[in-house]
Amino acid sequence: MEKLDISYVTSNNKAKVEIIGNDELQVGTNNVQVKVTAEDGSVRIYMINATRAAFSAKNNLKILSANGFTLNPSFDKDRLEYNLKVKSNTDSLDLTAIAENENAKVEITGNGNFKTGNNVVLIKVTDENGFTKYYQINVDKPEAAVMGMSLGQFLMFLLLGLGLLGVLILLIVLLKRRKDREDKKQVVMQPTPPTPVIDFKPEFNFGSRNGTDDDVVYPGGVLNQGNGQIPNTEPPKKLMEADYEDLTDEDLEEVTRSFDFFDQTITKDELIAAIREGMETHNTDKLRMLLKQDELNQLKKEIKRKEMAKKQNRSDKYDRF
């Protein structure tokens, strides 16, 4: 090489630069000066000591390639810098670097543990005379891809999706609470079903096993079964005053016959069933009938008991005689 390829940039664009001693370099050491003259006339000199060997450098590469990838631009032994894009899961290159000079030494550095972004791989070629040349490959590694997206994009969409899901769940919870409150209001606003009132009136439907649906008991104890009347079943005044000791045998027989029609025992199940029916249908006729019937049965039992007691007293009188 007979001349140095020198490039420079001044801090002041009005400064002047002059290169001295860079023409026809001789074998051995050559002093090359870079003289910079400022606008005000001040001068600064930069000195370069260039040694020219008696022989030329033999440090070019003959082949440079990366298995599975393409260098950009294509390889040229005189081009020293190249670019290369790899996949996100690539950590190193399978390089082939062969020097033109069989005696030259080739060394590769930076070819491993690639990080996201730019990675620099250097190929150093040193010939037997110590002349060195560097070839540089800039390796561009993208972020790890998830579902066709970079890791950053995937995380962004994931957080966005989780946020939307949270908003949706919150809306569902709020709508459910609102519906629950409306349901409670409807329950409170519904009128309470009226409680059936057992009202004993002078006239009611009897409807027991001993009669028909048309049986009616009127005031005074007259029972109508649809086929005529049965004589008054109301007990005599003496009986109502419980003066049973003064009753004659004819009085007791008459009262007993009057209540033969009501000779039936009221069971607990019948009474409960009548109460439930009255609550469901709001019709208490059957319940009133059962209560009236039980009242008459109790009265008949008391009359019979007194009748038996009176007969027993008379029998005791006869025995004493």
C-alpha cells in the first residue's frame, strides 16, 4: 500500500485540513501529518506513524457464509461489514470462514448467546506476517414470538384481554345483584294471602258422611237433608240448664233420638284436613260442620252419661227395697 486512506471530520466546518507525507509511502516508517487550520489562523497538527512492510498483506477471506441464512449484501472479500437476520430462538451462527492464504489464521468472536436486538460477530484474519483484517457481521435477533406475535405484543394483548374479562365479570355480578334486589322487592310487594277466618253462622253446609251436600242446619236445630225435616234436635231447656236429675225417662229418650243422626266420632286427621282445605280454598264450611258435629257428639255423650247415672240411682233404690 503506497498511500493511507484517511477520513476526517472537523469540529468547525470553516476549518481547513491538509494532509502531508501521505504520497508514495516508503518501506519502513513514514510520518504522515494531518494539519488543521482554524478560522482564526490557529493550527493543530495530528501525526500518524505509518510503517510499510517490504511485502504485502495476505489476509483476505475466500469464503464467508452462515448456514441457513443469507448475508446482506452478498460476500465480497473486499467488503468488511454484513447484516443478517435470525429467528427469535437462534443463539449462534453456523459460520464457514476460509482465508485465501492457507497460512493465515481465522478467529471468530461474538458468535454465541445472542440477545434480543443487534449482536456483532467478528471474523479476524491474520496472515503469517502479522497483517490483520476484520470482517464484521451484524446479527439482528427479534423478540421471542408467541402465537405469531412478539413477547411484548403478546403480553400487551394478554393484559388487555384480562382487563376486558374483569369488566365483563363485574357487569355480570352487578346485573345479578340488581335482579336479586328486584326479585326481593316483588316478593315484598306481593299481597299476603288472607288467613281464613272460621266464622260460625246460624246457617251452614253440613256435608258429613251422614248427610248430603244439601244438608243445612238452621237456627233452632232443624236439619234439612233435602227430603223433609227432622224434628227439632235442640235439647230441652232443662237439659241446657244441666238439671239432669229432674229429667224424666221420656225426656232422655227424646233427646237421645234427636241426636242419633250425629252419632259419629271426629278424628284428628279429618280436622287437620278440613283446616288445610279451608286455608287453600278460603271456604270453611267443612271445618264448621266438623266442629258443630263434635259439639253435638260431646253433648250426646254427656246426656247418655247422665241417663246411665240416673238409671243406676233408680236401680239402687229398688235394691234397697
